Amino acid sequence: MSDTMKNLADAFAGESQANRSYLAFAKAAEDEGLAEVAKRFRVAAASETVHALNHLKVMGGIKDTAANLVAAMGGENHEHTSMYPGFIEQAKAEGNEDAKFSFWAANEAEKVHEKMFALAADKMADLPESTFYVCEVCGMTYENDAPDACVVCSAPKSQIPEFVA
Amino acid sequence: MMVPDTFEDAARCVCGRCPSKPEEMKGFYCARGESTKDIMKRGCICGECDVQIDYDLMTEYYCEVGAAV
Ligand SMILES: [Fe+2]
Ligand SMILES: [Fe+2]
């Protein structure tokens, strides 16, 4: 990989992280009653999204949907078979319960995501129309029906809203 | 009675609605074990839970005492 391709990958990761951090900072500012500060975090977050997508495009990271699904499945599979299991063990060894559950919750959702993408790759245009629900607390993803309690984090159904695109 | 840690039973867990649940991603304490956080006892709703009824659980505050045995 050339230095510039590596720099694009690093910049994509950094801009993506900045986007999520700024959205979290905006929410914190809103909770503190600092609406104009929050606005600036949201403005910067929107801008970082544009940067991230531009870098990804230049890297050749966006292909046709069949290829994008393969990439997505690979990423999800890596996370739940390799990355998170190792992270969970490490968090256990270090006695960091919050990290362990944060990793475990993500790991359980990644399994669902991989299956969701696999079915999409198989059916493509013939996919049935589904309704999805995402737990606001842990991110667990449900298709067509949300349980009374999130099976991962026990959040009540009221915190598992229907996903609106 | 031990409560198996299955998603089927977890889906019926009421911990997420409990006023005493500490802020953490862990729940379903009767199966998954106690919280490592300090429990502020503001009432226990384990008695209302179908899991508690189905597995003949008698104790309260599984978030503090740990998994049913
Ligand atoms: Fe995922
Ligand atoms: Fe959840």
C-alpha cells in the first residue's frame, strides 16, 4: 500500500471517529443547556462526515452493492469471531466490567449484522420488506419485532424504537 | 433454581424497568450474576418477572446477591 493510500485509510478512520465524538459532545452540551456550543459540534460533525466519505471514495472503498455486502460481511465476521472475543477476554483479565459488556453487546449485534448482510447478499432485489429495531442502550438489532426486553442489555421495549431511515 | 442465560428468557427480563438498576449494560442478573456497581435500593421488581415465576425464584435484588443457584 502506498503512503497516500495508508494516509487515506488513517484519515477516513480519524474523520469517522471525530464525527461520532462530536455528536456525543453535542448531546453533552445540549444536556448542559449549551445549545450554541452543541450546534458547533454538530456542524463540525457534518463536515467530518463529508471528509470521511470523500477519503473513502478516493481510496476505492465504495464499490457496487454486491461487493459492498461482501466487505460488510467480512468486517462484521472479523469483529465477532476475532476482534471482540479477544477484547472481551482482555477486559475480563483486567477486571473492566463496563468494557467487557460494551464489547460483548457489540459482539452480539455484529452476529446479527453479518446474517442480515448475508441474507441481503443472497436475495438482493428480492429481499422482503422488513421493519428493524435498534436498542438505544446497547445497539442490538432486531428484525420485524422488538422483544419486551433487550436480550443483551435488558432495556425495556420503549428503548428499542423502530429504525427510521 | 438456576436460570439459564438464554436470549429467550432474557427477552422477558424486567431489570431494565427497575428503579434500582445501576446504569450499566449488564442486566438479567438472576442468570448473569450480580452487578459490580453499588446498588441503590429503590425497590425491587424481580417478583413481577415471569422469569422469577417460571424458575421458582424466591430472592430479591439479584443485582446485588448474584445469580440464582
Ligand atoms: Fe455491526
Ligand atoms: Fe440493548
